[in-house]
Amino acid sequence: MSTSNNATSADNQQERLIKLGWIIGFVDGEGCFSLGVVKQHERKDKIRIRRGYKLGIQISHEFSVTQGEKSKKSLLDIKKFFGIGDLYINKRYDNHKEHMFRYVVRKREDILNIIIPFFEEHELQTNKNQDFKIFARGVKMMNQGKHLKKSGLIQILEMTEKMNHKKSKQHLIRILRNQTPKFRLNGTR
């Protein structure tokens, strides 16, 4: 007895929808979209002087999903689904019973071409969707080079305050002040 192509096609569509729902739900619960801030100033290496970023601050972007070692397969499934990113281990030697694993995507091209379009098309259902929207906007601004100018950098820093654990505005502005001493909160010198 043979099955029609339509039945097979419908089965594949149903399986795809289940997989999409699982990915979205998993990321809603265990995923993180982050824009990080790192001070980068000039420093001397043994051989050369490494020049810092023009404004003294580096903005990084990362999409990640974290699980304990027993659930590592779920991260491998997500990695296979997207076809990008890497898996990292965070070995734990304290009172935790298992190591932690992180599926991470940092490459801007992959975030812009795969991660952002996927979550724009398939919306997250929790407050994490707001974090995603800020993340997507920040990465797109960085791709346009806006983070290389003080006004754009400040705009991105202010956006990061509204994400995840809600970074303190004063902390971010203090970073800018330390790198650009004549900077004032209203952006004038």
C-alpha cells in the first residue's frame, strides 16, 4: 500500500510546525539575546601597542541558549536546526551536579541573516520578545556602523538598559564618561 505525496507532505508540514513550536518555546524559556559592553582602551602588549576602539567601548552581540549536561542534546538539536553557532561547556566544580552547556551565535552575519529573520517571522510569546526586538534593532544599528559614533553608541547603550537584567543607566553613562571625560549626559561637551 502506498501513501500519496499529499499525505507525506502534510506529515512533513505537521512535523515542521511541531519543531518550530518547540524551538520558539525553548528559546522563550531558556534563550537570551544580549548586547554587551566592554571597555577597550589602548594597551601595550610585549610587541606592540594595541589601539582601542575609537570611543573606548566595544559593543558585542550574542544569542544563546543554556542547558545542563543532561539536556545537551536539545542544544545540539537547536544548533542543527539553525545550522550555525557553536556549543560551549561551562565546567562546574561547585555544588552543582552537572556541567552547563551553551549554544551560542555571535557572528553578526549569522545573527542578521538567520537568527533575526527567524524570530521576526516566529514571534516569541513572553517578555523575551521585547528583548529580542531591542537586540535586533541594536545589531542592525551596529551593522550600519552607528556604534562607531558617540550618538549611535549612546543610543545603543540606552537600549541595552531595557534588556534582560536591566543594566543601570548610570553604570553605562559612567563608562562613557571614563572614556570621554568631557561628555555630559545630554551629549554636549
